[in-house]
Amino acid sequence: MPDDVKLGEAPLHAWPKDPKTSVVRNGSRLNEILLIRLDAGEMDEETRSRSADGIAAYSAICTHAGCSVTGWLKSEVGDKDVLKCFCHNSEFNPRESAQVVFGPAPRRLAALPLAIADGSLTIAAAFVGKVGAQQAG
């Protein structure tokens, strides 16, 4: 898996798999993650600490309205590629913990800490941050 994620290319969409049962957790769209390989020199310390071999993982669910984050393109406000939700044009910088750089999203995407174990990309801990949009209360 680590070699499938190429530096500078669009993120891969993936679903976590239970290491004991090998059951893929794709029953809910809230489990979808984005895997992206970044230049470690461009990552902030927080992103670097949660990445493995330059690969970072984020929830694919936008924090604004819960739409899917599917875009990888130049930012409206900079010259770097960003993760984009086309529903309402929110953009997230994966190099800086998926912080919001444009649009109505109220907070960054949830991050999934990664590690490499026996040559395989693994999940090191639970999501950092809340997955998805705020629910009406």
C-alpha cells in the first residue's frame, strides 16, 4: 500500500480494515479516508507526527455539511494543491493538518494517525478530531 500512494498525486480513497478479522470497514461512508503522500519538508510538525513515510490520512467527510471531499486541485487562495469539497467549495490544506483554507467548513478534517508495521501501512490511533459535519441539535 505505501508504494501505491505517489508523491504529489491525488489522494487514494480507502477504508480501514480490521487487522484481526480482515473485515473492511466500509459499511458507513464515515469510515472513508483519504491517503496522500506529501513532501515531509512541507508538512507542519503536527502532520508529520501523524504521518508514516510521508503518507497522511484524513477523513473524506467534509466538516461543513458532511459531503464527500473528492477534489485535489490548486487552492483558491494559494499555489499548492489542496483537498476540496465541491458541495460548498471548502478547501483543506493536508500539509497543515487539513486546516480550512477556503470556504464555509468550520473546522479541519479529522486526521487518522498512521504507522508502518512489517512493511504495511497501519492505523496507529483513533481519528484526531470529529469525523463529519456538526449534527443539528
